[in-house]
Amino acid sequence: MPARQALSSVDRLSEILFGLIMVLTFTGSLSIAQSGQEDVRTMLIAALGCNIAWGLIDAVLFLMGALAERNESLTAWNAARRAADPKLGRQVVEDSLPPVVASVMTPEELESIRQRLVAMPSPPPRAGLDGSNWRGAAAVFLLVVATTFPVVVPFLLSDNAIWALRVSNAIAIVMLFITGYLFATLTGRHPWVSGLLMVLLGAVLVAITMALGG
């Protein structure tokens, strides 16, 4: 039963974007004209606490998804092994493959895979999580939480809330742009256009989140 990779490159970028959106909803809600040090301190604690909470939730969701994926794989494995009709077993194998891969497989190749599945030792009675799944969950948590710090560091280094907010926003814009740029390199899009669109998307998502009381 194949193990799920800890985190793909797209997963990492998605978690970074998620963490950025969450922390920006706090820094963006700060009223510079009326805020004092206590307000800034409250915002920093709230931003960090929120990202820790959502990092934990996201990690649990990652583990649930990994367990469901492994259970689906185990079910297909058992179905292919126990199929009384070889044709049915081949169909199970074909349904388990990515559509593009399945479309180029011949019946002989599918039968070869089915026979190798039958020859393997008996699968475990139930699906479980392995080290790669737990490492993936830890990576999800750390990425969401770590994304908080670059954006809030200016507030820790300066008592000037206006200056800190401007620097914080500049850091967030750069991080959003880099996220979009890297995403484009993984998906074959134009890096600079994708980076600019990610900045725009981030701003829109933050605005929507704040408008809905997030």
C-alpha cells in the first residue's frame, strides 16, 4: 500500500498562502490612527494564536485525508486480489490508476499488475498512518505557523505602528509574489504574471475574510 508523500511542492505553497491570508486578516484590521502598543500586542498574540490553531486543524485534516487515501488504496488492493473474474480484477487496477496512465495501459499490462498484486503477501486488515504522513502533518503545522513571523516581525522591532505596518505589508506582498512565482514554475504559467495575480488574489481573499468577520 503506497505511502503518501509528506508534502508536495504545491502543498507547501498552499500552506504558506493559507498562513499569509490568516495573519494578514489581523494586521489588516489594525487601526493605525488609534492603535497603541497594547493594541499591537493584542494583535500579535491573536495572529500567532490563530495560526497555531489553524495549523493544528489543517494538520489533522491532512492526516484524515492521508488515512482516507490509504484506506482507498487498501480497498482497491483487496478487490483486485479477491476478484473471481480476472477481467473484474483488471478493471479494479485500471480504476485505481491516473486516467492518463490508465488510457495507455493494455489488458496484458493490467493483468500483469493484477497478478503481481495477487502474488504479494496479504495486506494489513486495516489502513494506518506511517511516518511520512506524520511528517506531512508536522510540515503543514510548521508552515502555517512559521508564515506568521515575517509579517509580524516589524511590529516587534519598532514602536512606530505606521512604519511597522508599511514594512509588514511590503513583506507580505513580496511573500505573496514569490508564492505565485513559484506556483507558476510548477504549473507552466508565466511566473511574473502569476506572482502579480497571487498578490491580487491574496488582497481579495483577505478583504473577503475581514468583511465576513474572519
